[in-house]
Amino acid sequence: MFRHLARDPDDDFDQRVLIPALSGAMSDPDPLVRHAAYGALSTISIHRFDYLHAADFPAKLDAGANDPDAKVRVVVLLAMIRAASGMSRRDAIIERGMTDPDPYVRRLAAGWLGSARIATSKRREFIAQAMDDPDPAVRGAATAAHKDWGSRKRSWPITLWQRWQAGEHKEVGMTILIAVTVATPILICGIFLLYFLARLLTYLLQRRWRAATVVAVLGAWMTASYGMIMAYFMAAHIGDADAGEIAIVAAALWGAIGAYAALGWGMHYAVRR
């Protein structure tokens, strides 16, 4: 229940009750109590990072990294990784887990390497080290971590670049063409819509009759925008199409985009100053 009580390491209640209770439990002779105490601190620190540096917790974490119980050491190492201020310090902590005498700790440390939340500059080296571990469970965890890291979700620029490096030039070009074709009318719609609304507000404030003209232009622009939406809706439901068919659809959409932009440019003359 400690993580539900925690509010702030400088809070009076935490200073008097919570922090001393956690600190005392970390030195308890029962490994289950020590595990619970370190686990509570680790959980609290996810959203309240300052607890890792409160009171004597840094010294307790250093002591817990050498705890005789393997499960306690695992929890402590995770908390220490979160508290590490630099990459070299984090690498050293992970290496500590990778070289632990207990295969339980090494297996879990190898599993951490598959998560993007564990930042390290030696991920490949650690995974390779774990794949040569004498314990089969550690080797299995390293294989799974290698697979998880390789299949992690990446941002679209990195994904496109990797596909380009893999020789999928045609597919990358088609993806870029589709993205630009979809984004262009949205940009055109937004620019002219904001312009027409600005003209409308200006004429309303000036109490000029041209506000009625802007309302008509806005109606026409929204109708044209709806037409573009329907065109894209139909294009999205062409089913399985080869590159040639997609190119034809893209050409038709670009023709519509050109007409759409020309319409907006033409209508702006009716509402400009």
C-alpha cells in the first residue's frame, strides 16, 4: 500500500512515516519484506522519480544490489536503472545484471534488452553476451529480446528509410505518393477556410454587406470540400489494385486537387479587400 500513500518525498507524513518504514523494511532479515520494500520504491518512482534520491535510499539501493536474494537484486537493479543519470552509469548497472552469478537475474536482465524503455549504448553487445550464456533460459530470453527489439514499432521516417535500404524503392515511392496526395487537399482546405473565415469576421466587425458574399463563398467552399472527401472515399475503396491502377487513381485525384485549388484561388477574389 506504500505506493498509494506516497505523495512527495518532502511531505511531512512521508518524512515521518513512509520513508522510514520503507528504509527499515529494506534492511529486514526476511527477503520477502525486503523484496516488497524495494518493489514499492520502484513502483513509486515510476511517477515520483525524486523518491529514488530521498533520505538514505541511494545507499539502500547500492546495498540491495548485493542482496543475497536474487529476486531482491532484480528489483533493485531495475530501480537503479531508473535512477541512473548517465548512459555509462546505466550500462554499468545492466552489465551488473548480465554478469550476476544467478541465472534468474541474468535471464531477466537479458529480457530487459528487448524493451525500448531500457536505454543502453551496448544493447547488441549485451544481447550477444546473453546468447552465449551457459544457461538455456538466459539464451532464450536473449533470443526473445533480440526479436522484440528488431520488431519494435518505429517512427514512419525510420521505417521508410529501412524499406529503402532493403531495396523496396517502388513501395517507398508509392507510400510517399499516397501520403502527399492525401495531405495536399487537407492543407489547401485549411488555408482557404481560414482565409474565408478571417474575411467573414473582418466584414462582420466592419458591418459591411460583403459579409453575405463571404457566407456564400464559404458555402461553396464547403460543398467543394465535401466533393473532395467523397472522391477520396471512393478512391480508398478501389480494392486490390496494381501500381498502374494506383497511378491512374492518383492522377485523377491530382486533377481534382488542381481544380480544387484553382476554385479556392478564384473565389478569394470575391471576398478580398
